[in-house]
Amino acid sequence: MRILADAFGGDNAPSEILKGCAAARRAYGYDITLVGDTQKIKACAAHDGTDISGMDILQADGVFSMETQPTEILKAGKDTSMAVGLRALASGAGDAFVSAGSTGALLVGATFLVKRIKGVKRPALGAVMPSGTTPFILVDTGANAEGTVPMLCSFARLGDIYMRQILGVENPRVGLANIGTEATKGTKLQIEAYQALSELPGIRFTGNVEVRDIPLGAADVVVADGFTGNVILKMYEGVAKMMSNEIKAMFKKNPLTMLSYLGVKSGMDGFRKKLDYKQYGGAPILGVQKPVIKAHGSSDAYAFQSALRQAADCVNGDVVGKIREAMQHEPQSESAGE
Amino acid sequence: MRILADAFGGDNAPSEILKGCAAARRAYGYDITLVGDTQKIKACAAHDGTDISGMDILQADGVFSMETQPTEILKAGKDTSMAVGLRALASGAGDAFVSAGSTGALLVGATFLVKRIKGVKRPALGAVMPSGTTPFILVDTGANAEGTVPMLCSFARLGDIYMRQILGVENPRVGLANIGTEATKGTKLQIEAYQALSELPGIRFTGNVEVRDIPLGAADVVVADGFTGNVILKMYEGVAKMMSNEIKAMFKKNPLTMLSYLGVKSGMDGFRKKLDYKQYGGAPILGVQKPVIKAHGSSDAYAFQSALRQAADCVNGDVVGKIREAMQHEPQSESAGE
């Protein structure tokens, strides 16, 4: 198992990326190839005291900045660590690629350098999220702003395979994110997708999921167009952040409340851990020919380590092979998704 | 000030509705007309010991059920308490109407019985919501599943007027809910709406609001198509509910955690109060010729009382007059919103 890691993606690169790689290597024994400027990687590791011995380094001169247009990954940005890593993945120099850099660029790069699995019209960005009960995957969270019915069907398939292979859910409940449970709810897209999803073979479509019930764990796979999925993801983060701020302020109010905190500290820690997206790694780009994981832009070492483990899980669970297999049996429509 | 109250809308009607009306009458001295079956209203008040003396009763035989198609409010449901109340409002028998019944039916009824203000293509459903800082209004939260650019501009105007007149915000920050702050983010709808909102006279358009920042109070008016607005509203409710459950469980764990709860009880109460949507009343239907308020379906007496106060605030703040005035100056497009 060799994982390619973009050493220069994300807010805390390369320092936290290198630490995450070292931790993953220590914990799981993966072979890791760091992609980026050799000299800077070595200098950073030396400065931090991070042990990168035993890791390969694949030289790449540039860094893909967050401000650059995503499509530049194929042009002006073709020598950045992200582009070099993706090409190395495509050529077989590694089994999976992880980057905390620009989501848009990683999507474009994965689609055009690693390439789509035959039958997949549009790769999707998944997000594994905690709920009040069991974690679920939300697909798509923004790879495609506009949605079509065939795309939503494809997202259902991709999410279903991910939950089976990576989270071991036997017969995932697949739900369509909607503003009501009735089949007639939503825009034209949801109304038509409801019918199409109902008829999708091998998928346990449990109908529309009221958005209110998503954080309570109402489905294992939540299907949404990229715009809606991104809104769901961001509202989750925003409300959780706002409430955490309020709770923190509440405990910090006075000596009595601070004392109270001690009594619930372990509970709060468990709560925080349960809601910590980092434990699930990053966002898998589903539908391309090798596992590509988008780690959170603000990844620290622990988050990046989790993303590396998730990449390895995707390799071990043969997510790509399972998607390829499913796509061979998928009814194909010429006009689908284009 | 006379407010018409649908005595038979919502999960807890008529008991909690009557109690809410009695409390509002006691607290604010409003004249209230209860709409519904006279005998049942009197029997319920007698049973509960609710003082409805001094309130008028407008007889209506039927109740509009949640399962009935909204458009039936104009046909088979025309003798229900909701329809009778809306017609009474239109005829001048009251200054505002409040119902906790079917949202869809109330929207159809308000649009076709109370009628739109000239220039308003589609009435919108607002929702006043708490944030980490100051409350904001989200428009639309589901009156219209599909959105158009002129509709979004109209929502901005309606929300702006509401925040000025009812919440006293002097120069409201109007933001477009989107998946990124850049003008090029989102679907075709958001990209085009961004431009149109930038050029809307008299509106302080502060650009796209990252959905993640909405619960933190990033805008005073959050503009969204009805589908997206409903997703935002429901995710807010869902995440808050999930986190509240977790916090509750944490404090209930053992004697030590229960003791700790006592230390933060006042803080928790304050927190709960801050996040309690009930304090802001219900959802105003904006763009019709008289104030119509949709109280939450699960309204208890307090929530219904707040909705009555909100209705009175709309009358006192002349929200309808201000909207009418603004619409006279609005650039009209023949094709707008249809």
C-alpha cells in the first residue's frame, strides 16, 4: 500500500501534513510518498523534528493556491504538488492520493488526470458525517452545482458502495434530501429523482429524507445535488459551531460554572469526539479510477492521518473496483447527466 | 387592533390556541376574534378554565386538515376556520390573521383570498431566526419551491422592510445564501441573482453569505429560493435538536453530571431561550394585503401568544403599507417571476 500525499495542500502545510504522514506510517505502516518541494519538505521536517525517514519524496516545484481557478490544474498549475501527485497516481506510482488543497482543483484534476470510471457521468464529492446515531454519507457536497436526475441516481450508487465497503453498513438506507417526505415535494429535480431512485435496482431507497431528520441519522446515504448538499454540510458545521460557542461561553461564565464543567468534562469530550468530522477523514472523490481523498483545508496532523487511513480503507475495500463493477450493470442513458 | 385567530389550526388546537389568545389579551389588550366552531370553542375554554370573555367568536364549521391539498382552501375547504378567517380579514373584520394550520393552505388562502400587493409576483414565507449574535430573517422558507431572479429580488425587499419595521434594524445587511462568497459561486440562479441584487436600489446588499456563517449572524436578511431556504431552516432545527439531545443525555448520565447541571442551569436556560424560535412568533407571509402569520404547527400557548404579538407588530409597523410603497418604486418587468 503506497499513498501519495500532497505535502503542500491546506492551511497548515507542510508542517501538519508531514506530522500526519509520520503518525499514519507509525500507526499503520503505510508506504508514503510526499509530493512537493524536496528541500522545503526536508527543512520543515528538520525544524519540527518530524520523522520522515522511510518516506519517498516526489519532487514538485509549485503549490496550487486557493485563489487560482480550478481548471488551471491542467494548465498553469500542472507542475504543482497536486497535479504532480495526481499524475503519479494515474501512472501507477501509488494506490491513492490525499490532498488538503483546493477542492475545485482536486476535482478537476481527479476527473481529467486520474479519469472517470466508465459509466460515471460526473464524479461526486462525498462527506462522511456524524449523526445522533450512526454516521452517514452525503453525496454530492459540491462537485456539481447543478443537478440532474441521472446524476442523483449515480450519487445514490456511489454513496451506497462507500457505506458498504468502508463503513460496513450491510444494506444502506438511501434517502433523497428534500423539503418533505411526500413523493410530490421539492422542485422538478427532486420529484423526478424520487421516481428514478425508486426504480434503481440494488438500492434500498427509503424515500425522501426531511432535512430536519438528517442530523438525527434518518438515512445512511443522503443524496442531494451539489448545491443542496453543500448547504446541508455548511449548515451542519455552522449550527454546530454556533452552539459550541454558546456552550463554551456558558461554562466559562463564573467559578461555579467552571466547576460544573469538571463534572461533565468526560461527557463533553465524548460529545465533541462524536461530532468530530476529523475521525472520518476527508471527503472522498467518488467515481474516478483511483481513490482520491480531499482532506479538510484546515487539517491538522490528526485530520490528515485520518484522511490517509480513509484512503487506505478505500484501497483495501476496493471501492473503485466495486463502483466499476456496479457501473457495468447500470442502465445507461445516452443523454444522462450531460 | 383586532386580531383574527384560527382556533382550529395546529397540533394543539383549540386548547393551546385559546390559552395563547387569553394570555395575549391579558398582556397586550388586543381585541381578538376566535374563528371556529362556537360550541367547541366554548366547551374547550370551559374545560380548561381559559378566560375567553370579551373575545368575539366567528363561526366556522370545518377544520382544514394537514392532509388536504392546499388549493382546497378555495374549494372544499372554504368553510373551514382558516378560510373563514382569511375572508374576514380581507373584508376588513380584523387587522391581521394568525393560524397554526397547514402552511400550504395558508399560503394559497392568503394569496387568493387576502390577495397580493400590486407588484409582488409571489408572496414569500419569512422565518425570523436566532443566531449567535442578532436574529435574522430568512426569506423564502418554502412558499415557492422553484426560484427566479426577480423572486429573489422581491424576497430581499420584503425581508429588508420586515427587519426595519419589526426588529428595528436600521440598515439591514442583505445577503444571498450561497456555497461561497465569490460572485461566480452557485447555480445559474445565484450567479444571476448576485448581479441583480447588487443593482437593487435602497438595498444594502452585502454579497453572498456562506451558509456556514448564517447561524453566526452574518446577515440580517438571508435571501434564498424556497427550496434552499427550507433546507437552511430545517437543518438549523435538526442540528439544534440533535445537539440538545446529546447535551441532555450528557447531563443525565450520573449523579455527578446531574449536580453539574445545577451549576450551569441558568446558563442553559439562557441558551435555550436565546435559541427558542417561539419568542419571535411565527412565519410572516410577506407580500399580501394584510398581515398573515403562520404560527408553528406545534405551537403551545406561549408560541401562539408570540405570533399574535408579531401580528400586532406588523399592523403597528405598517409592514403592508411599507411594502406597498416600496413596490410602487420597484422597477417592474413584465416577465418577472412568472
